[in-house]
Amino acid sequence: MNKLIREFEKSSGLDVYGLGAKRVPWEATLERFTALIVRDCIEVANKNRTEMEIKTNTHLTADAIKKHFGVEE
């Protein structure tokens, strides 16, 4: 599981590792859930691109979000 997702898990009080052997399906579900949220944020960022990003064909905010969370398209 991505280190940042694990930190969010701890901060939220969710304890996937406390489930023992049952943690594996929950961990995978948590990763998918997080990826869906991050992809939605990327979509919002892409819809709100700045004029400079459009002119230079860059997606600075979306790229930064993907890199930060380690999510690939």
C-alpha cells in the first residue's frame, strides 16, 4: 500500500492492519477507493487548467497530484 495512503489510514482511525489475515482484501479496497478519489481530483484539476497550461500543453496541477499520490492513469 502506498505510504501516503497508509498515513491517511492511521490518521482516520481506520486500522486495516488490525484485521490480521482479513486485512488483504480491505487493503486492496482502500487502495482502489483512494485511487478513485485521486482520479476525481485530477479530473477537476484538468477542467480548471490555467491559460498558461493550455498554451504550453502542460497539466501542472494534475501531474503534481498524480506524482504526489503515485497514481497512474
